[in-house]
Amino acid sequence: MKIFSLITLCVITSAHKITQLKVPLYADPRRAAELSCHFEMDDQKLHSVKWYRDTQEIFRYNPSQKPPIRLYNASGITVQSGDCQTDSCLVRVMPPPLATRAAYTCEVSTEGPKFQIARQTKHMTVVAMPEKDPVIIGARKLVRPGEQLHLNCTSDYSLPPSDINWYIDNELQKPGVWERTELSAPELGGLRASWRILRIVVPPTASGALSVRCEAILLVEPPVIRDVTAIVTIHSRTQLSKYVSNTDSNGDTEKLKIKILIRWTYIVNVKNIIFLVDLGAHLTGNIRPFHYSPHC
Ligand SMILES: *[C@@H]1O[C@H](CO)[C@@H](O)[C@H](O)[C@H]1NC(C)=O
Ligand SMILES: *[C@@H]1O[C@H](CO)[C@@H](O)[C@H](O)[C@H]1NC(C)=O
């Protein structure tokens, strides 16, 4: 028994084999991806090294032929170059501008009459991550009850394009018929930006603030999420009445605004308002000399 297992071991170690297969998990559609296959022949003679993308042959190295290296463009991909050493072959492929996952196989075979084959496969997914957070256009800082807001959230370019979700106070907003995610034209590598419109009618009795969040989600495994939040303050009548209750009804709006501003500033930062008042006094004190005519 011991002798048999020893023989089996010898057979396995003496066989040629692929020692390392390097295929990137993700490939950027704007750059060529480098794939390499390292092998050990032991005392066997190399017949050929082939690379396949799924079932299509994209590369062949046959040292006894002229030219020894041949490249084949599979559907959608361009094989830029191929190069072999005694123990490895490397190919550079430009991935298709599509969010696809493909199997890349390296196959190393020995000379006849046996033509023994060693094979290994790894998968590569074409994807381009967004580099920036999405942007919200149209989010005014201050709105009145009953007013309408027309928000546009645009994601950065990516492959596949991002899907867009809107949340108001953390509640997911289902898109209306005319408010689905729209896509831009493709850029280099098939990257696209996406946007979605959100219409909000501020309820007449609303007060406080709305937290509007836009989420751009890239459906890869695991999903990649980028988001941005806009805070919209509701300028409600009830809020205003707190400050205008003891002023006469036809007091001008300018005064009201100033009062609100001062009151607010005062609450938030007492030091500042004291400074402002002091500065005001100081300025009035100093203004007079400028009115003197140099001739007098
Ligand atoms: C593969 O496609 C590229 C670009 O279209 C072209 O330049 C090249 O000659 C093609 N190679 C082969 C082997 O067909
Ligand atoms: C939303 O914003 C994007 C980017 O600025 C723009 O291309 C798109 O036309 C806008 N959509 C609408 C409906 O305004």
C-alpha cells in the first residue's frame, strides 16, 4: 500500500501544471487588463498555451510555429498584446464597454503523442466605480408651506450606471411614472451618469425642516452606495407668528426680517451680537469726521 501511494504522489508531482493564474476580479473598461498564466513543465515538452474568454479562443502560443503567438479578437473585446517566457504567458485585453462577467481560462498542453492538458479558470467583471458623490440641483435652503420643489439628483459616471433612490426624512420615495432614473449618453468605456427628478409639495401645515437624501447605488456584488443630503427649512407662518405677535399688523416686512435675524443670532451666538452692537456704535462715532469737508 505504501509503495502505491508513493507512486501516485510521484505521478502527480511529475505532471506539468499551472502554478499561478492572475486575472483581476474587476476590470476598468477604460484600461487594458493584464492576465497572466504561470506554469511548470517538469520534464515535459510544451506544445501550446491558449487563453479563452468563455468558450472563445483569444490567444495561442505555439513555439514550433511562425509566428509563435496569435491573437484573436473575441466578440467585443480587443486583445492588445501577448507575450510568453519559458514558464509564463501574459495577455493584455481591452474589456468590452459593458458591465459583464466573463470566464478567462488558461490551457497549457504538452507535446504529442499524449497532449496532456492543464487548465485553470478565473472570472473577471467589467465595472467602473463612481468617483464622486451624487449632486442635488434645485434644493433651496428655505421654502414656504404650499410651495413646490423640483429636485434633480445626478450621479457620477459609472459602469453599470447607478440607480437613484430618494428619501425624505429617511422614507423611501417611490418614483412616479415620469420620475424614473434617466441615463446620459455613454462616455469612453460605456460609463453613464444617471439622474432622477423628485417633486415635493410642501404641506400647508408643515414646519421645521425636511431632510432630503439622494442615494446613487451601483448594483454590483456587494452594492456600492454614494449619497448626499440637503436640508430644506420650512418658513412656516406659525414660526413667524412667534416673532410678530407683539408688533402692529402693518409693520413692514424689512423690520420683521431684521427682528427675526437678530433674535436668531442672539440665541445662537450671544458674543457675536454684542460685538455687532459695539461695532455699530463705534462706526457711528467715527462716521462724522468723514463728513467734514477738507476745505473747512
Ligand atoms: C483586433 O481588433 C483591433 C481593434 O479593432 C485591431 O486593431 C486588431 O488588428 C484586431 N486583431 C485581430 C487579430 O483581428
Ligand atoms: C438633471 O441634471 C442633469 C445634470 O445636470 C441634466 O443633464 C438633466 O437634463 C437634468 N434633468 C432634468 C429633467 O432637468
